[in-house]
Amino acid sequence: MHFYHQSSTVILRTYMIRQVATTTALVLGFLVIMLLGGRLIRYFGIAAEGGLDVGVLWTLIGYNLPYFLELIFPLSFFIGLMLVFGRLYADHEMAVLNAGGISRGAVSRRILPLVVVVFVMQGFITLIGKPWGVAKATNIWQEQSVVEIFDLIRTKEFISSGDYHLYVGEVGDEREFLKDVIVIQMNDNKQAEHANTPTTQTAIEQGDPLHADNLDTSKIPSELLSNKDTIILAKSATQVPTATHDGSVVLDLHEGRRYEVDTASRQYSQVGFGRYRIHLTGKSENQGRPMKIEGIATSELLGVRGVQGEITLKNSTFSPQQVRAELGYRLSLPFLMIIAVLLATPLATVRPRQGRWLKLIPAMFIFVANVLILISLKESIAKGKIGVYIYPVALVLFIAFALYLNYHDRIVAQLRRNRISRQSHQQSGQGAS
């Protein structure tokens, strides 16, 4: 008899784990395709406008996958649980189990090994996978700003990025050089101004100051010009290979002139050159992106927990509140897997005639509300409005609410029995008197 009971327990556990795992995988695949499809369409639009190399599209999608999985995975697991438990009720399987002495809570406990696995997977995604993916994706955007400049260029149009505007009249057949080049360098960027020192000048001419109005600017849109700009004209340009991945590109300009405008007098000085090397940095709003805190490794965030004042990580500055908010958020998300099981067990309860879909949408709203609360807490902590202690408080309240739903019927029945018992005692006391 004991052997039979043990065997049936193993069969039920295997059956439930297989059903929940399969359903979760299907839901996860569907949601990933939907979200990544939208993101892919957006990237194709950027690529069509010349802002992104088509060759890195799928790489960029792959790096963004952990970012999406961070929230999609818990939701998929919850939906999978709801569908499986709902089917058990709709197909009368739960009634058979209950008749055999197995409660809905006992059925949920059968999938405990799966819960442990998804908990660990969620922790890996949140603590390791997402920061790594976000960092890699950000690096690609930084590199794409200018490193692949020959691929992004559109002839006879200005492209802008960071501290420069670039115009190219013609691109060589093998894309090995540029012709009829105009570079507008904004001189308020001191780093770029320093980098634009000529390396070799086979011919140098310094004439008397001339009026800037005499400079032929017919090809340059008026909105790109200001009194602080340096204008460089060259017959051709070639890209210089570099080993850096800081979002910059080095160009050698050949046979041209460099014009510097005096802000007060609207006069310019000119310098002729045979070869002129410039460093262009890409820090535009859409391409050269600073590293977000989501892209900082968890180990690095743990290493600066006790630091006071602003913290610089990967050339980006964060406040201590932002670090604490991000750490607490990452450590809290894996517990959504436990909350998912506790919520799905009572919320999936339906009568056979009601169907398995009746409570799915309301249950999803409840689960998503828990996720949104964690996100809002992260933002509030990052702004210093509340302390990081609110994370464990919120998780305890979520679990307490889920447990209340599980034991609601039992609690109500116990309260009813207590009330009936008190009434009986009172009536007995009155009868004895």
C-alpha cells in the first residue's frame, strides 16, 4: 500500500511538472516573439535611416533577450500555472484528485522541484544575464555611432553625431574612401578640439583674416552653422583602423582647408593641409548612449554599497540610492516565482462548466500589479523618497496576501464553526439557568 502511494505521488509529480513546464515554454515563446518582433521592426527602421548597421541587428536582439526575459519569464510561468490548474478543474481531474485525498495545495507542492529550477533561472537572468546583455547592447550602440561610419553614410546629406556634422559627396566603389568631404566641428567640445591637431601638413597657408561670409556654405544647412564651429573641407578622406571601442572613429582628410570662425568679429582664419587627422566621437542622443545602471554587473554594485556620494561605474555616474534600488530590485524578482505558485493555486479554481479561461485575465492583473509595485518601488527608492527596506516588506505582504487567498475558505469555515460553537454554548448556558 505504501509502495502504491509512493508510486502515485511520483507519477503525479512528473505529470504536473511536465504539464507546467511545457505550457510555460509555449507561453514564453509566444510572448518573446511578440515583444522582440516589435523591437526588431524598430531596429529595421533605424537601420533604414542609416542609424544602424543591418549586420548587427540579430546580435543586438540577442543581447536584449535577457532584458525582456526578466519580466516575461515570471509572467509566463504564472500563466502556465493558471492554464494547467484551470484545465485540471475544467476536465474534472482536480475533483478526482480531491476524492483521492489530494488537495489543491498538495498538487501545488508536487511541482516544488520545478519552482526551485525556475527560481534559480530567474535569479541568473536578473543578477547576471540582464546586466551582461544591457552592457553588450549599449556597447554596440556606442560603436555604431561612428565606427561603422562608411556603412552609415548617406551621400550628399549631412549626418550628425555628438560633436560633429559630416557631409560626403561620394563614396568610393569599395567604400574604402570618401570624396568631397565637409566636417563641421563644434569647438565647445574641448576634447574634440584638442584631438583635431594636424598630424602631417605638406602645405600650410595662413592668410589674413577673411570674412566668414566669403566662405562657400551653399552645401551646409543654416541650422548646422554657428559662430563656434570649425569648418573643414577636403577632397577625400580615409578611415584609419583603430583598436578602440569607445564609440569614436579616426579619419585622414586629404587636400583641404580648415576654417576657424572668430565669434566676435565674424571673421575666420584658414589653414591649408595635405593630410589632416581628426578624431570624431559619437555621442548623439539616439546612438552614443551612456551606460545605464541596468548594464552594471551585480558584483560591481555590491562592491560600492557602502560608498557615500556619487558613484562612477563604466563612465556613468549613479547615486547611492540608485545602486541600492537596483540591487534590491534584482534580488526581489526571483521571489515572483514563489508568489506565482501561491497566487495561481487559489485563483485558478473554477467550476467545470465555467471553463479554464474564466479567471485568467483577472488573475493576470493581480500578478502584474505585484510586478508594477516592485517597479514603482525601484523608482521611488532611486529618487530617495523611501528606503530600500521596503522591498522585503512588499514581498512579505505579497506572500501574505497569496496565503490568505489559499486559506480563505478554511479561515471562513473555521470562523463559522467558532461562531456556531459560541452560540451553542450561550444557548446551553441559558437553558441551564
